[in-house]
Amino acid sequence: MSNAISFKANNNLIPPNHAVIAAKYGYLENQGIPSYRLIFENPILFDRLAFEWLFSKYGDYLKEILEKLHCNEHFLAFRIDEKFKNYLDSSLVCKQLLPLFATADAYDELEKNRAELIDTGVAYVLTKTASLNFIDTHVDLSLSYNIKRDIAEEKDSRLSVLLSITSIFRGCDHFLNLPNGNFCLKIITEVFAHVMEIMTEDYCNRFNENDLINPKKRIQLYDQNFLSPFLGSGFYEATIRSALKINGKKENPYLINWLRDFRKLRQMIDEIADIEEDIRVGRLTYPVLLGLEKPFVGKEISSIVKNIWNLSRPIIKDNRASDMETILKLNTNEEIKKSVSILYDLLNDAHVWDELYEKTEELCLKLLNNIEYAFLESKNPTGLILILLLKRAFLERLRKQNWRDLPLGSLSVAEQADFRKSDFVSSKLYKFGVSRFD
């Protein structure tokens, strides 16, 4: 473990409303957790050290899941097409499964139920990760996951669609052979059917110019309990509830509300981070919708968004291009880049960033304050706390980088080189793509 773990930032860096939480979780530093203060001084370093700790605890379990996935002879996709193995972004798989093991660890049941947790992780990836993230690739035309860099080069996506459907059925079959598989499969289908309905509703509203004139209806959708885009991510809920069932723990009434809030927190931060990618594919994220409602800049924001859409529509409609070619054109179009920069400035002028920062921070503090009620009788929820703090560090990193998602953006070239040479990056897990900065 790096010596940087003992780093102490200036007390004044902690906002007053965080003082109680910082004191409450101060004991975690004795367990090797990076200082809470580091979130505010150097969120990138906090991110790295937190992942180091998590992978030192759960890395062997994740490695076993990845190895099983890569040699699973029953997974037809791997036998049809060697290249389809790249469909599984190992980094993404690991991040989505961390809550499964952190929850079991909170009740000291990690080793007791090791085999079932690992098999559940394999089934989860086949049923959800390998299918939904392929759909997300084509819907959002994004390079957020490594998975997309290889698959998006294929002009004919039909085979990959067939393989992802195969993956879902194989995952279901895998679940049905596990002791608690029926329950876990029910949770996953319930959560991700909901996510897919949100994705469909969202996709049907791409390039909707009526929302530029009257954004209120879309904003109200975010406040709904069912089709709210804030519930568009479900892996925290699916993995945590599965882990509780495997470990024989009952879901208390407070847990579901806590998990929904956790889903909202994750998506709220993503809505900020993904503005640039989303606006190019016709999606109005929450910050842009809030900006459209501001009386002094709303019309100007509407005009800029229309300009971006007029530039991106023809690129997306070019059906001769592969996803990769389309993404490249969207990313390198100078006019689009210029307009996006103006959009960020207008949102800043309208104080949208301040408003969102306050709202997101409030939700994060609520989750931290209430974690003990959601996980009654848990003995040591350190892993879960740290996963939550990683989202808070991500928010702080966005703030420090003027709300642009640049993972290494605030490090000098020398510091970036240092980071890549660290023990963590060169560890045995790195070959599986575990580093979020690979």
C-alpha cells in the first residue's frame, strides 16, 4: 500500500457541513482508508488509493470471476467469436461487482459464501453487464467503457446483438442453478427491466426540440418514482440486494429507499459528467434542462443546443459508418466542440453548476448519515462506505476540472507517468483492465 495513505490535508479544506461526517468516519484511517480530507484536496489521489484498498480486499474474488468468464465453455459467444471476449470490459465488470463483495464483507460473511458469491457474479455479468452495455454503446455512441473500443469497430452489429441475447439466456440459466439464484434473478430482472424502460423513454425523446421550448415536462420526469432518468443505473441495488439474500440477511424497509437514493446519486453525477457526450446524440441532461429554464440564458442555451444537434444529426444518420467512425467524427468536429464550450460557459453564468453541486452533495451526506440504518447489524461496512465516498470524490474532481470529466486532467505529465508506474497499475490485476485509468 502506498505511503500516500497517511497524507493529511488542511482541515480548512473540509466544508463545514462535512465536519460531522469526517469525524464520524475518522476511525477508518486506522484501517488503511485514505483520509476523508483528501476528497477535497486531491480527489484523483483519493480515487486511486480507495481503489487500491478495495482491490486489495476483493481483488482475488473479482479475478476469479473474470477467469471463469474468459474460459466459460458454456458461453456460446466465446466459442463463436474470439473477439467477443473484448465485449467484457474487465474494468467495468470489477466496478459493478464491488458492492456484491463489500456487502458480504460488511456482515463478515465473505469467505463463508465465497463460491456462491463468485458464481452469482458470473451470472450477473452474463445477464446484465455484457448485454446492457452493448445496447448502451449503440444508443449513446460513447467510448465510456473499454468494451466499446473494439466492438464499435464492427460495421455489422447484428452478430453482437445475437451474442448479447445469448448472454442473457446463459446468465439466466446460470442463476437457476444457484442456491439463491431464483431470488437474485428476480431482483436483477425487476431492476433492469425498469432501467430498460427508462432507457427506452429516454431514447424516444432524443433530438426533441419541444423540450428546448418547454423543458419543465422533462425536468418533472426526473422527480417521478418510476421513469426518472435518475434511476437509470441499477447495479448498486441489484448486487447489494443479491448479496444480502446470499448471506441470509433480511431487507429492512429503510434499505430500499437508501438504495434508490444511491442510484440517484450515481446518476446525478453522471448527468453532469456526460453532458458533452449526451448533447451530441440528442440527449438533454439534467444540467442543460435546468439551464433552459433560466430566464437570462435559456434562449441562448436553446440556440446553442440546436446548433450542436444540426451538426451531429447528419453524422449519426450516416448509416455507412461504423459506430467507431461515428464517434470519432462527433468527437473531432471543431464546430461541435466550440458550441459545447459555449454551452458550459452559459451553464456557469446561470449558476447551474452551483445548484447541482449543492443538491448532489446534500444527497451524498444523507446517504452517509443513514448507511447504518440501511444495513442493520452490519459489523464493518467499510467497503460500502468507501464505494459511496468514491462517488463523492468523483463529484469533487468534476468541480475542480470545471465540470469536465478528465480522469487524469489535473495531473502534470510527470505525475501521470508516476501514476501509471505505481504498484497498483502494474499489479497482477492490471492485466484484467481493473485500473479505471487504463
